[in-house]
Amino acid sequence: MKILSLFSLGFCIAFVACNTTTTKKNVEFNSDDKAQWITDESELPKSDSLFYLDYPAPLFRKDFTTDKPVEKATLIITAAGYYKATLNGEPVGKNELDPAWTDFSTRIYFSEYDVTSQLNTGENCLGVKIGNGFYNPLPLRKWGRRNLRNDLAKVGKPTFIAKLHIEYTNGKTEEIISDTSWKYAYGPMLKNDAYLGVAYDARRDIAGWDKAGFKDSKWKPALIGEAPGGELQKAVSPGVQITKRITPVDISSPKKGIYVVDMGVNFTGTYRIKLAGNMGDTITFRFGERIYDDGKLNPMTTVIGQIKRKGVGGPGAPEIAWQTDSYIIGSEKAAWFQPEFTYHTYRYMEVSGLKVKPELSDIEGLFFHSNVENKNSFSCSSELLNSIQEITERTFKANLISVQSDCPAREKFGYGGDLNATSESFIYNFDMQGFYRKTIYDWLDAMRDSMFVDTAPFAGVKYCGISWESAYLLTQYYVYLYYYDTELVKELYQKNIAWMDKVAYLHPDGLVDKGLGDHESMIRVPVQLTGTCHYLQCARIMETFAKEMNDTANEEKYRQLAEKLKGIVKAEFWDIPVTFKINKQTLFSALLYHDIIPENEMEAARDSLEQAIKNGPSGHFSTGIFGTKYALEALSANVSPEAVFDIVNSTEYPGWGFMIDNGATTVWETWEESDNTFSNCHPMFGTVTEWFYRWLGGIRPMPEAPGFKKFVLAPSTPEELDFVNCSYQSPYGEIISNWKKEENGTCVFKMTIPEGTTAQVSVLKNLSQEIISIKKNDKEIRDKLSVSKARNILLEEGKYEITVSE
């Protein structure tokens, strides 16, 4: 079988981040490996409607004995679909929804767990349950047309492969592998789907099935499964894990027999609930981001694929595809239920079928996401800005379920446009290097030779154009810029050149004339502007990468291409007045952000942008997915950060404060409130957090010194803001940029510049200010008078305190 040859390649397996204790010795697969993909005897349905019937998830078990003292035990496991592993009845690791979603025909990530402490001397049992995940999705017709069973590169029946490597203290080793010696039976989970939810029948519970000594004489031998075909690779991205347990804030009953649980915040994950009743009672759960005025659940913003009437979802599909779980009471009078192999986005959970109202202590919300490291921080004296930062962080986490999704309920897809708009924002908040490596490989696997795709993994959507697929290249650049990951550049350089050749083939004249423009802009923006700007951005990135590769010919080629594209955008959107209707905020922001305007015409461009902002509703942004990122940066850099602060620190419509003022606990997909169509948990407008770090904290990388070897520290101090505390974990260490206005009229900046780095510091915002004192590591710098009026100061590693007059 193909998979055996892949195992025999000798992949060196190392610790998978966030799962277990680091191993001292690597475990290698070798040519003698006999581990096989195994599955059960059930067959996939022959027609779409049959997929919606009950298909219980199989449980697999393997008894084995260890009769010698164990030095170390390591479990290596993955699945096509999802898996949950136990050893002697205890969960293995902390991961949920493992493995990460990929194109299973190309690559499959496996995890490694140190299970030494879970191993018994004597009898043991390894247990595995498997679910459908994105390998065996329902044939739901999202929007009436998109069926993942047709769109995904590979679908099939769930299967898994595993090896438990045991090292004994006497130097001998033993391996427990997945093969036909395992046994299986069908468990209580009758249905499981990543979108719709699960159905669980507790009457079918099998007590002790995954513990040693269980009588499995009636269980069947496992069957050899079909290998999905993808190359087995060590996981490069943090696993999805529960990071917060949420206690509900209220339980109401808008109708007899119906209880609505308010979790207090919108999030992605599942829940634990204590259930009691008579055997055979069915408890039903529905989920939504909102409630109606009468207190009833409003699930409509999380309906899967906008399937909201009969016939849209295809044969057998529900009339309305809302997020739903169900639980049938078993023999236990009271039992805890925690669904697996699915995830929901919700603030409100509707519970029906209970005889008695549940207590708050009977329910826990389980917030989970890819457990990216979160050492960076931003806070300030404005409670509104702090709330915006809070809901943005929550939104970002909620959209990290092994892919960076645009909305974690309705679609769950990794759209490139959202990635292009927000990847820097995510990086400012979390360590995204491993996650984005996985994302870039997803794009590598998703792309086609003669067309643009919109999502990675590919999910059949292909109309948005270069502004979406260019996420493949832009994400590489941001990983290079923020982490100085040159290995990725070298690895993918020839593929990047091939991708640029494809763009040239699809847009031979340079002007991008197909695809989606500034999505969700309040006024239309043509793709000719945003798409061509993304092409220009890609040309500049390739010029940088060619320089990194010492490829002078291509460096010059892409420099010339960038100049050509810059000229095209300038001629189309600046040299002559734009007479057609366009969002001028996005127009002028894009021109400034992408450095299209000649120096001698900058004043006119700045005035045009400022006027366009003033003409917006409430003097606020009316921009969309890309224009908002451009406007935040262009207005700050070319007009004033104060102008941006006045917009952000406001509750008027449209804006982030308006969302907060109207009860948002995650960022909306649109500026206008939606209670039926648009997601209430969408990262697109979360670019405001990038502005917090870049302008209020003032922490910015320098393109000429990637990885923060040299960087900018230029915090802004808006009049209505009293202090900012901001930190960012760079590859060299923590950068701190705090400032506070004192009662004596001075402003004190406290900065930390990591070892081995240099910062270009700017703390004066006008000519009337001057630097009163500079302390390094608590000692006064004597030559401070020479820089008292300097706009930029170069400071090396150390802790600084700089006092500035108002």
C-alpha cells in the first residue's frame, strides 16, 4: 500500500506543539513498519439523501500487555476524518478535532503524544473513536449549489492509522500498530458532522470499552481501510484545544419547555451539560449568535451555507440547516454530555426536552481553537478601545479551527481575501508562524494551474480572483517580514515564480479585470483597483524574495513589473478624475498605501483622502475588506493618527464602537447590524487591532531588516488617551512600548528593546515638544540634549524611560 511506503521513508517525528512533554529521543518509522489504515465494515451511502440517516461512529480497541519496566511510550496517530484516542480509558493529549483539515489526497498531519505516564504495568488498552470531519462531509448544497462531496479533492469513509512505540528500561522496544488485530463496535454517536452537529444515544453507551479487561468477544476485527493518498507529515501547526471554560450568565424560558442559555459572549467550540430525565427522552440543542426581542433563539446568522428553505440544501438536507445536537437519555439518571467531532459558533444555546430547568452550574461553554501562543498584549485608558481589542481577539481565536476561516459557523472555509486583510493583525496578537506555514501549504495544495481559487483547502469556490489567491504569496511575505522565515522562501521560490507566471497568463496586460473588489464596502469598488494593487504587491514581494535568493535577473524582472503595474494603477485611478461611482475612501487609501502617488502630488492625495473620510457616514469609514486596512494605515501615515483615533473611539455608526454599543462580543461581517444573513463573528474588520499595535503602541517591522533585527518604535499619543500598554514578542525577545501622560504635563515612554536589535524611536509629535530626559536601564543618558529635538533616535538593546514635554 502507498501509505506503507510513506511510513518507510523514515520521517523523523518530533514533539507536536501544545500536546505533550517533549521527547528526549526521536522515534522513527522504518522499513519494517506494518501499521495500516483501519476502518469498520460500513459502506458509504449510495445516494445523497441516505447520508442524513444514522451511521454510528465506530469504536476501536486494542488490548496489549507490558511485562517489563517502561522507559518511554510514544503514540503516533492520525486519521482521515477526526479521531479521539484514549489509553486505559484516559484521553490522550488535549487536542480536539484532530487532525487539522487538509487536502487529504496530498498531505495529512499526524500528532505525537508522550503517553508514558498513562501506561500500566501489565494489561493495557488503546482506544480510538473516529468521526467524519471534512473527509466524509454531508452533501449539503451550500447556497443551493456547493457540495463538499463534489468540491473537495478527496472524500471517503473515515479511517485511521496509529503506532504506539514502547521503550523498555532494558533497552528493548515494542510497537503496537493499527492492523486487523484491533476490534471494533458501533458506539452511541449516531451522527456527527462538522457543520450540523451530532446525535448521541446514551442507551447505546458501552461502559469500559476502552479499558483493559473489557469483554470484546462480540466485537468484530477491524478492516483494512483505503489510504487517503496524502503524504504523512508531522503537524506544523498548534492543535485545536480548549482554552477557556465559560460559565453561563443567564438561563431564561421564553416558552414552556424551552430554555435559552446565555453564555455572555459569542465564541466557537462546544459545551458540557448535565442532563437528567427518563430513559428514551430526547434533548435537543440549537445554537445562535442572537436572540429575538421575545427572548427566543435567533439562529439565522449561523445557518449553514444560507440553507434557509426547503429544497435548497439538496436531497435529505434539513429545511433550515441550523447548528443542532441531540441527546437521548440512557440508563444513568444524570449524565454529563460533551459532543465530539463538531463545533458551533454561538452565544445562545436553546435546550428543549428537559423536564426541569437546568442550573447555571450544570452547563459549561468550551471555547476551543488552534492554540496559538498569545504573549502579545494591548490595553489603554479607553475602555471602548479595550472592548474592541477584546472582541477582536475573541473573533480571531474563534476563526482558528486549523484553518483561518471567514466565519466559523456558516462556511468554515479558509478564504484568501480575509487572510490578506488580517494576517498582520493576527501576527500582532499571536505567534502565527507555525499556523501560517500550514496555511501556505494548504494554498500550495489548493491552487490550480490555469485559474484562481478562493479558499484553502479548496472547497469549490473560484470567483474572487487574485485578491484571494494571492494570500499564498502575501502570507509567505508576512511570515518572512515578522519572523524572518527564509527557509520557507527558499523552499517555495520556484513555485512562487510559477505562480507569478500564471498571474501574467491570466492578466497579460497587467490590469486585473476579473474577480471581487473591496468586499462589503458600503460603496462599490472595482476589482481593477484592489486586484491590480494586489498584483503590484505580489511583484514587490517577488522582487524582495529574488534579492533574498541572490537572483538578480528575477529581481530586476519583478522590479520592472512592479513599476509597470504602479503606472497602470496611477493612469487608471489618479492621473484622470474618476467619473464612475466608487468608494473614494478605498480609492485614495489604496493609492497611498501602495505608494502609487508621486511625491510632488502627495498633498493633493492626502487632502483627497481626508475629504473622503469626512464625507463618510458620521465621518467614519465606509470601506470594505481591504479598504479598511488601507484606510487605517494611510490616514495615520499621511494625515494623522489622531484622525483615526477619533473614528475608532466612537460609538456612532458605522464603526467598531457601534458594534460594541449594540451588544457585539465578536466583530461583525458588515458595518450594519445583521440579525438574519451576515455572520456576527467575522475577522475581516479586525484590522483595527493592527492599528492599535502599529500606531498607538508604535511597534512596526522594517522591510529592510525583517524579523525585527531593526524596527520602528513610534507611538502616537492622541489627546483623549491617557496611557497605552503594548507588548510584542519578536524573534529576538519581547518589545515593550508603554506610555503615560503625567499630571505635570509630561509624557513618559517606557520601552524595552530586545538584545541584538536596534529601534528607530520617535516620540515627538510636534515641533513644540522636546525630550526632557532619557534613562537607559535606570541611568540617565548624558548626551540627551543632542537629541532633544530629534524626530528619530536610534537606540540599541535595553530598557528605556523617555520623558517628553507637552
